[in-house]
Amino acid sequence: MVRVQFILLGFRTSPDVQIFLFLFFLLIYMVIVVGNISMIIVIKIDSRLHTPMYFFLRNLSYLDLCYSTVIAPKTLATFLSTDKKISYNGCATQFFFFALFVGTEGFLLAVMAYDRFSAICSPFLYTVHMSQQACIRLVFGSYICGGINSMVQTGFTFSLHFCGENRLDHFFCDVPALIKISCADTSVNEIVLYILSALIIITTTTVIVVSYAYILSTVLKIPSTHGRGKTFSTCSSHITVVSLFYGTVFFMYAQPGAISSPQKSKIIAVFYTFIIPMLNPLIYSLRNREVKHAVKRILLRKLSFH
């Protein structure tokens, strides 16, 4: 049996604008690749960053690099090509890995909040709570949860019946756009999408909110204003990243309007597939003294060899 194909309509604009968008998205993707690979390398090279917090940050950079790479090549190709088709298997594969990496990142951000809670609220037990084995298990658990979400979403979505031209009003294969073009009853799929999204968002945000509630309570007990600022500064980058990530994911998947509004979906999708993976390494490098000092040490070391 011949599988159906999908046509990625992407951004329907004039050819001149398509070229501009290609260059714009290419530039963003290059920043994503350079920024996240640089973060991974810096954390790996500098021994002072071999701590649980930076172990999780290195995994965050890896996830950002992976899920943007799942989307970017095909998106860039559709800007310049008249053939905007993607095969059924290609579409399913793209969505599976996208859902895997995005879902895993949601759980990893919750793990990172728990790490900050352990470091600030239980400093004497931190090495026990965040041993190397514990950190590996937490990251592995994030991938397991992301993988379960991805398999369920992919299974339900690609069990739908598609007919006609299958013109996907999006720049990649995503659930809301696929549900919209199905010629079968999609009520079950929509319910599954909302339940899974709500379950992941509620579970992870609960961990994050509770962790930061305890952190705030602990920080407020510090008598010195400088001490409070210094302690809470280790959380500022994570709070910014969490706000960006969960804000966009909530508006995309946890409310019904996204399915009926393809233009809004595309704008929000650009934000979490391109903008957030570009901003994350910048947020952590520009707002983190240890990362900036590590970069300086590596550059000075290279210059001294020359």
C-alpha cells in the first residue's frame, strides 16, 4: 500500500520574502548550533564546571541542538524549493524525535529546579542527593518520560486517516496541524493531546513551583542582602528559560485555540523551535559568571599555547 504524502505549506509569501526568511532562519540556526555546541564543549573542557548543575545544563544544550536540528533542515529546504512534500514516514519520524526531545526538555527543566532546591535548601546533603549516579538517573528518567509521551502522541496521530492533498498549514509535522487535515473523527486525538500536555505541564511545573517556593523561603531567611542576591542569582537563568519554554508550550498545546488558528500556531512554533534554542545558551552564558569565567580561561589557555 502506498503511503500518503504531506505538503508543508510553511510561510506562504512572495519568492523575495521566502529568500529573506531562508537567510533569517539560517542565521538563527547557525547561532543555535554554534551557541549550544560551544556550551557543551565549555562545560566538558572546564573541570570547574563538572558539577550537577552544569551536567544538566550540558544536557539542556544537547536537547536544544537536537530538536531544532529535527526541524530546521526541512524548514530551510521548503523556503527555496518548489517541492514542499514530506513522506508519511518522514513526517512521522520528524514528529517522533521532535516530541521526544521537547518532552524530555520539559522534564529536564523540572530536574534542574530540583537541583537548585537541593543546593540551596539542603546544602549539606547536596552531594548525596545529586551524586553522579543520581544525576544520570534523573536525566535518563527525563528521556524515558519524553519517550513515552512521544510514542503515545506519534501512535495516536499517525493512526488517523488522511485523504485528499494533505496540505499541512505548517512548516513541520506537528499534532495540531495534522489533526486539522485528517478526514476522520479527531476528538479522541484532541483529548489525548490535551490530557498528555496538561499532565506533563502540571507535573513538571508543580516540581518547579514547589522547588522555588522552598528556595524563596530559604533565601528570605538569609540576613545579608548581598547574600540573598548572590544565592538567588544562581536561579535567575533557569527561571528565565523555564518561563520562555513553558509559556510557549502552554499556548501551543494546552489550549484548544491552537488547532483552529494555524497562523498563531506557526508564530508560536517558530519561537520554541528556533528562538528558545538560540536564546538558552545566550541566557546561561551572559547571566552566569562561572560560564563567562570558564570561556575566558579556555581562551587564555589557547592564546598561551600560541
